Amino acid sequence: MRLFVCQGCGQPLHFENAICGSCGRRVGYLPRLSRMSALEPEGDVWRALGDPDRMYRFCANAAYESCNWLVQADGGQAFCIACRHNRTIPDLSVDNNLVLWRRIEVAKHRLFYSLLRLQLPLVTKTQDPAGLAFDFLAPTHEPVMTGHLNGAITINLAEADDSERERQRGAMGEPYRTLLGHFRHEIAHYYWELLANNEDTISEFRAVFGDERADYGEALRRHHSEGAPAGWDTHFVSAYASAHPWEDFAETWAHYFHIVDTLETARAFGVSTQPRVASAASLESPVDFDPSRATVDQLIDAWLPLTFAINAINRSMGLNDLYPFTIAPAIVVKLGYIYRLIQRVPHPDDLADEAALKAMVALLKKRTPA
């Protein structure tokens, strides 16, 4: 993620800020420009110092302190490009649901930051039945399964409870489990249908990940009863990725997003590694490129030294590794497929443009039967 500053006073801002902690100005995020902006009130709308020629309103979800994104005042949209994909939110009259939903929205907005930076298609189910929707559900008498089905991503509200998520991580034997990780994994299933499951790319997908026509339900049952095969880490980025080609794709896609976003943050802060060991030249890592456009070789050459260093720092604090995964050569090949798939997508200048949306809907409908 980029480093943001308040145009009013120059103070660095976090992506989630609604107020500048230095000068007290209201601030909001301009998704079209990938920019946080200080704001000046003009009647019932706001002038953004980061885009002074347009007037803005806050997304309607700002009323719940769950969104700090801006929409054009004359654009006719109540919700920002991230929140208009919400189909179901939890009952906010129930104690603690608002707190948990806010945490979910933090992760979801970070997901959308990356989707917009990579210029990936974003179509709601209102625009096309095959589009994208989110259901954030609180478990009641029926269990809620986090997952994806036909463009609808369900997130169990309990995943926003840190203690419950950690319990689930331990029960599943996972080295890593976060809300942002869930979003990056589940959105991959949506984009597999949209981008990979068509006549131009399905053959390459099967050559890299395997044949997705293998029985999915049986593959998951086998994985949960028998676990990952011996030596899985030489071919898969996680044990779960070994269950089925769809899950392999989703896990690899999520890691591509981990790598791109973290390297962008490192670049924004000028972070590089220059170990004071004569024999450690391979651990030198200047991040002097745009990760969202970089080749996979560039990403990996920077990522491996950076994570080695940060893992060492975490261990110095008695913490778990920030990145507890190994990227073997076979995984680099799979990351390369993800990179090529994303780069092939038509990249309009403005994802809010109606013509661009129509082109994306046409892309949605370009399907090859399984």
C-alpha cells in the first residue's frame, strides 16, 4: 500500500484514517486516484484538497464509521465502489455486531484497494447477475461457512473476533489466518470464474494447476481426512492448496496479493535490506519498482530477502513469523500464471466509467462450460 499524507499539514496518514491526527481535518479516500485527501466543507459536500476540481460526499457507510471512502457528489451513488458490492450486512442492533462488521470492512477495503490498483473488473450483481456480492453473516442457530458461490462471497462475522479466529487457526493447523487473507482467497474463486474459466486461458490453467474437473467435494473430504500429501511444500504454497486445483489457484492468488501489497508498502517507506554479512549479498533487496506492474521474478527477488529480514525481526520480539511460508520454484511458476492472467485484463482508465463496466460485463459472459 502507498504511504498517504494530509495535504493540509503534511502529516502521514493511515489508510483507515477519517481525521488527520495532526491538524484535525476530515480526511477521506479517493478510490479513483488511489489517494487519501484532506477535506474542506462546502455546504453539505466536501472539497478534496487532493482533487479540488470535484465535490465529494462520504460513502453512506461512513454513518456507521465503517468506511472513509468518498463518492462524487453529483455521481448519483450513495455507496463507494467497495461498499456497493455489499449484499448483506449483520444486524447492527445486536451487541458487538457493529464492532465486528467494522473490522470486516477494514479488510474488505484493503482488498478493494488492491483490486483497483491492479485494475481488475468490478461489477456488482445489480449490474449483472454474474457479478460480485458480499454477505457478512452472524452465526445463529445455523452455522455460517466462509466461502464463495456464483460470485457471492460469504464471510462469517465470527472471523472478525480475534480469539475465535485464532481458535479456528489452531484447530485447522494453519500457520496464518486473517480477515484480509480470507478476502484475498475467496475473491480468487470469483476471478477464476471470470478470468481463467474461458477458452483463452483454461488450457494454460490446467497445465499449471491441474484439472479442475476433478471431484471437488471428494477432494476436500480426502484433504480433511488424510491431510496434505508428503512433500506438498515443494509444489504448493500451503497445505490447503494441495486439496484441489481451485484451492491451489485461490491460495496462490492470495499470496500474489500479499506479496504485491506488502512490497508496495515497503517501497513507500523506503525499506530495503542490506545485511551486514559479507556472504549475504543474495539478501540485499532494494524495492525500487512498482510491485503492481512488476514481473514475478522482480517480486520474488525482493520478497525473499524482505521476508527473511522481517521474520528475523519478529522472532526478536518473540512473535511468529510474519510470512510463515516457503516459495519453491514450482510456486513461482504458479505466481507467474496469476501475473499473466491479471495483466491480460483490459485496463480502463476509470473503473467507474459506464463503457468500461459494459466491457467488463461482456467479459463476465465469456465462459467455457466445465
